[in-house]
Amino acid sequence: MANKRDYYEILGISRTATDGEIKANYRKLAMKYHPDKNPGDKTAEEKFKEGAEAYEVLRDPQKRSLYDQYGHQGLEGTGFSGFGGFDDIFSSFGDIFEDFFGFNTGRRTRSRANRGSDLRYDMKLSFMDAAFGKETEISVDKMSGCPECNGTGSEPGTYPETCRQCGGIGQISRSQGFFTVRTTCPGCRGAGQAITHPCPECRGMGKIRTTKKVSVKIPGGVDNGSRLRLTEEGEPGTMGGPPGDLYVFIHVEPHDFFQRNGTDVICQISISFVQAALGDKIKVPTLEGEKLFEIPKGTQAGEIIRMRGEGIPSLRTGDKGDQIIQVMVKTPTNLSKKQEELLQEFENAEAKKFRSKLKNIFKGDRAQAAN
């Protein structure tokens, strides 16, 4: 891949080109170097192949993204390595040449294997299941190969017949100048075969709708909006193509006590003003049950305290976040006379301490003024 030219350069477009610009420039290039217009011209053939390869990559969002980031080397893992010849180009693009020119090359179009469609499943998870993960089973409605006809679409004991309109080519042709104009056969819709005795179970489709049980392993740490991909659990492909994928979208239900912020969990606890002043050891709910927690002396209302490693595991590293506790100090109500007297005594002592401190401050100020 090191000797390949830049795909954007081949099509004469910028790296910010839109899909319409990519298509329009490829149309010009394909018209110019089309093999039917340049018979025996090896240079034109190579440019035609080169342009087709560039268009195949840049028209596909995923391939284009890989190419933009890593160049030709980034495409090695996609299974795409260019085209072997004209037949590969015309069969891969299917009706694209009809879209461009109203004709194709005069070559027989081969039916292509097509990947099945992806499916989506929305799953509700409790806060705790999202934090710790779980393995569950879901029911997915999808199309599957008809067991009655084994996916052929024909009634058992019968077989598809060659289309009489196109002779199995899948296209009908007519001459137009030096081009052979071909359009998709209306009789078989390009398949080259016609089902004369459709299967009564699937009505000739070769597929029926079924419900399949699928096992889903949910990792601990998933969050609202997380997406899990189950490979080849989507709709079946056609012409031997692979199935699509199933995407499970996670919706996490709120918790009565905890809130989440990334891998941290946030909660509030209420303590008495005596506990706040003198400190105490209390039991605090955590994701893994109650744990003993020490309230420091002199804790203020609204103060934030962390319990390290008591949060949610990171999907990327597995490391747990923290539990963040906001302390709420309760003001006592319905005090007895004795309690009120004690509090008043405490208040008087605090006021006396304050006046003494204030008096010392003034003494210091007068001493400095005298000096």
C-alpha cells in the first residue's frame, strides 16, 4: 500500500469534500477512462481501476475515516485491498453505473453477497446492575432463513428457474452508440432467477420473522446511553453475505440514594450537630452494603467527604471511583427544657469566649498605638 497514490488526489478533491463532490468527480473520471471508450489503452485501464478504488473507499464513511487517520495502512484490517479487474469493479458497484450514466459496461453483473441489516434493542437496567454488571437473556424479533424451503424461497421439491426475460443475466441490454446500454431486468429484479412455485411458508421470501433468545453479558460500569455490540446477531445477509450486528442501548434507572458522576457516586447523609462537633463513627450505605465511616470533629454543614474506591468501576481501566458524601447537619427540634438550658449554657460560654478574644484584640491594638 506504500506506493499507492492519495485517493483525494486521484479524484481531484479536497479532504473536506462532500459525498456529492466525491460522486461527481468520480463520474467525470470514470467517463474519461471508461474501458469501452479507451479500448486497449493500458494507462486508461489503470486510471479507471485507480479511480474506482478511491471512490470505493471515500464513499464509505467508515473506510474514509480510517483512511483519513491512518492512510492506506488503516484499510488493511477492513479486508479491502483494491479491485482485481473490471468485473470486480462493476459487480461491486452494482447499479452505480446506471445511476451515473444510465448504462453499464456491457458486462454481465454478478449478484453480490450483501451484509444483513443491524438491529437495535433498548434495555432498561437498574442502577446497581449497571454498576456491577450482569448476564441476562433478551428476546429479539428478527428475520431468519425459512426452515420449510431452507431459504431458497421455492416450494420444497421445486427450484428457482432461469429468468426468461434476461436469460439469467439479470439485465436487459440495448445498443446506444458505442455503448451497450443495460438496465435491471424487471422480471427478476436483477437476480437472474425467478421463483415460479413460491414456498407457502415464507411466500417466496426465503425468510420468516422469528423471536430469538440472545445472551447479553453487561460489563460493570456501563452508563446511561452506553451501547453494546453483539456481532452477527442482526438480520441475515443475502446471497451468502454475513448477518448484521445487534446493538443494545442501555438506559439506567435512577437510584433513591445514589447519584452518579462518571465513576463516582454521590450521596447525602444527615448527622446531628453534636456528631458534627464531637465527631462520631456511623454506618454509611455504599454500593456493596453498609460500611463504618468516621465523622471528623468539627465537620461543617455541606462539607464534602470522600470514601476512596467505593464508586463504580471504569469500563476502560476497571479502577473504581469514589463515594462522595455531602454532610447535612440536622437542627434539633422539640427540645426539652433541660436541653434548652444546656444549649443556652453552651451559647453563653461561646459568647464569653468570643468577648474575651475580642477584648484581647483591642488590647493589642491599643498597645501598638501607644508604641
